[in-house]
Amino acid sequence: MEGISIAKLLIIGALIVLLFGTNKLRTLGGDLGSAIKGFKKAMSDDDGNGKKAVEDAPADRVNHKE
């Protein structure tokens, strides 16, 4: 069984452009990029808040819920 060659990928890419059009693909790419940026920003904000909350609480005052 053969893998996917570059020629096959180019044909698939050309078919996708013909089906959806360049404007729709450009819009889709922009939306995907902004979604990834928002996700990364939320993850970095979440990591910063989580570290700060753990550092502020003394070890003897941490209560674990069971």
C-alpha cells in the first residue's frame, strides 16, 4: 500500500480550492488562526493564575476536599 504522494496532495488541494473558493478558505484560515491565538492566550492566563494562587496559600492552610 502506497502512502500519500505530493502529487496526490496537490490534486486534493486543487479540488478543495475549486469546491470552496479562495475567499471562503481565506476566511476559514483567519478564523482558525484567531481561535488558536485565543486558546493559547486563555491557557497562558490560566497557568499564570493557577501558579499565583498556589504560591500565595501557605502549605499549612491548604484544605483538601474529599
